[in-house]
Amino acid sequence: MKRRLATAAAMWLGLSLSVSAELPPLAEVVSLLKSNLPGVTPEQLQAGDVESLLGRLSNRVRLLEDYEEPALDSAAVTSSSLLEERFAYLRLGEVARGAFTNTLDRLTELRAGRRGVAGVVLDLRFAGGRDFAAGAQLAGIFLPAGTPLFDAGDGPLSTPTVTNRFDGPLAVLVNGQTHGAAEALATALQQRGAALLVGDATAGDAAVVQDLPLTTGQRLRVTLSQVKFAEGHTVPLSGTLPDLRLPIVANAERAYLRDPFTIATSLTNSPTATNSITTSVRVRRRVNEAELVRNREGTNNVAPVPSEPAPATPIIRDPVLARGLDFLKGRALLATQAE
């Protein structure tokens, strides 16, 4: 799928259009909005140019132009692993049909390990999708059956019955490009107290939308309706705020997604996590039988070989992932002390 905003990625239009962005004809934009944007009035469509019109309707209209979608934004679970042998890590690229089965299968495989799973990191950074029913299904992996979630225009959605659901600690990672159904999922899990959100404010794009093609090759994305959560509110344009906010430059965050152990530059904030402690333990070199004999007889004049450091546990350099993991480790420790 090829799309992006004509200004900065994932930003609402009307704030500052890029000087290099091609703007479609005003008459074409007005005609499309008049026919497809619910509730728009003739007065709202009166504008001297496209930029001012989009600025006036920036909470309901976006201008999209073609670009090559990054490979890591693919559907379903794009990465899964065990961190520190007991914490499951699952990264979703898109909340769409099949994501529920894929996610549950991956989590079940990780839970079948020798030590089980003491907590889950669900990484929704750069994740999207418009299948809100799939988002409700995914929430059922972490919430009791029948939990009210949201209404995406086709009636209220609640969690299904999941026989092997996970009811332990959950950290959900989000950023400014967590949008659509992924944003609704993260918000619902936070509201229901099932997850700690870590990262940056989401995109403010939990809505049912329609894309309208333009003669310039671009598209207008119009918001047909906002997703309403069980309490009656919607996600604001400023997005859902995480419980622990850690803003990171997008290119550095993408580098972390490819390799969380890399040292990325251009960070706006890179707090040191408690799990980034290197070991200073040193091990003695193994001595062979001949050297033991020479040592006993006092004839070993060979210079000693310096001891070698023990292999260090890889350090998670991704600050958002590290903080999410710290939360899970703390919850696991509390659970152990309570037993």
C-alpha cells in the first residue's frame, strides 16, 4: 500500500503544507468533499485555495500522496521473541483480518517454553489498520470476554471468548504513527487497565475513513465517523497519551525496531533503563593437566594468560522497549514477593 501525508508523516494537514507538495485543483477538492464528507456545509467549503480549505477541515480531511510503504509496516505479527527468557515480545504491523489468530498462536508458542511467560510487550509503534473488529478480537487476548470496547459505526464491539487468554502484566508500545485500529486497540487496553502504554502520543486517527482518488495521483482521506469508546469519548486529534512518555525521532525508532540492541543516534530522549547494566564478572581461564603438573613442581615459567571477561548479556538500547520491559520485571518481582 502506498500512502503518506503531503506534509510530515502522520501529521494532520492544514498546519503547514510542504512547499514541495503538489496541491490538487481547488474545484476538484470541493466537489469531492461536497459529495463525500458527512455534514459539511457550503460555508465550510468556501476557500480561496486548497491549503486554507484543508486547514479549516484539518480534523476531518487529510491529503495523501504516493510513497513506498516501509517493509516493517506489514500485516499481522512481524516479530516475536522471548526477552530475558520469560517476557514475550510481539510486534504488529497492521491490525487486520488474521491478526488475532496470528498473535494468539505466536503468544501460545512463547508461553509453552520451559519458564512460561511472566509478561508481554505488545509493540504497536508504526502500526495501523482499519479493521476495528479485528482490534476488538485482539483485545480479547488480554481482557475478559464481553468487555465493552468501542463503536466504529457498525454497533458496539466487545471482546470475544478466548480460552487461552493472557491475564498477566502487559506493556503496549506506541508512537505518533500508531493509528487507526491499532490506536483504538491501545487506547482500549489502557482505559480498561489491562496495559501500561509506553512511548509517545498516538496519531489521533482512530476513525472510520474513506480515501478519494484525485487527478494528481494523490488521495483525500475523509473521516466518516470517529471511533467512540465505551465511555462515550473519542481519541482527540492530539492522540492518546501514554502512561510513560518517551518521544524518539522516527528514524532512530525505526532503527530500534530492526535491531533493539543497536545504538541509534538522533534521539530526542534516551533515558537509561534499569536493564541496561553490563556485567563486570570475569572468569578464570581453564588450566590444562600439563600446566597443573608444572605449577605443583614449580617449573611453570610460562607467563600467565590474562583472564577473559564473561560474555555480557545483550543490552536493549531501545529506550521505549527497555522501559516497557522494566515495568514487566517490576510486576513480576511484586508477584513473586506476594506468593
